[in-house]
Amino acid sequence: IAEAARRRDAGEEVSLRLLYVFDEPDAERVLQGVGRDGFLGPVGHSQVAKALHHDHHVLAAERITEAEILAAAQGLSLHIAERSGAYAEAILADLEDWPANLAFLRRADRGFLDRLVFGSEVRRVQQGAGTRNQGPEVILVG
């Protein structure tokens, strides 16, 4: 947000968009770890799925509120969007609909080792965006 304010103050046209992605395939992998017919049984599994989805939305709402406050303090408006699906693919689809020249990505639910072992989704977004009209510069935050 500070970078957007700096660019606006330098005379550039600036528009901010915060995209919240609920990564359904990732959530399903977590649920598979719990097991559908294990000690929780089908009812317990359903409750875990609902709790996981709810907690994800609560955390996202908190982060969105923080971003809205920061943007307002800089005199910037923030467009909020939500998508479901695989993280990198959802971001690339959003970039198709709402082109950007700079994208900051943050994935708070994945640590360094997870990204190292399973691959960086930021890299996937960079590669995918690079094939789309010289896509945005993609920067990982946090």
C-alpha cells in the first residue's frame, strides 16, 4: 500500500485490488490428512471441514480489514475480490480479468519448508503471468 501511495504521489495512475483466494484443493488435502472414516467419523469430518473454512474466512476478514485501514490512511481505495480454487490458477484467472503491472502475493498458511518441498506458488504465478502479455512483476510478501 505504501508503494501504491508512492507511485500515486509520483504521478502514476494507481488502483489497488486485494484478492482473497480460498484454496479448495489445499483445504481438501488437509481434510484428507484428518481422514474421512477415521476416528472422527463422517460427522466429525464434516465439522472439521466447516471449521477449517470458517477459520480461513475469519483470518482473511481480519487481513482485509487491516489492508482497508492502511489504504484509507493513504487516501487510496481498495477493491476486494474473492475466488475459490487452486491458489496460483485463481490468481492467474484474476489477472486475466483485472490486469495489473505489480502483484504482491502473501500466503500466510505455508511455511518455508512447505514451499521448498511442494514448490513455490509464487513461481507458478510468475511463470503463468509471464506468458500473458508480459504480466505483472510478482513479489512475495511475508
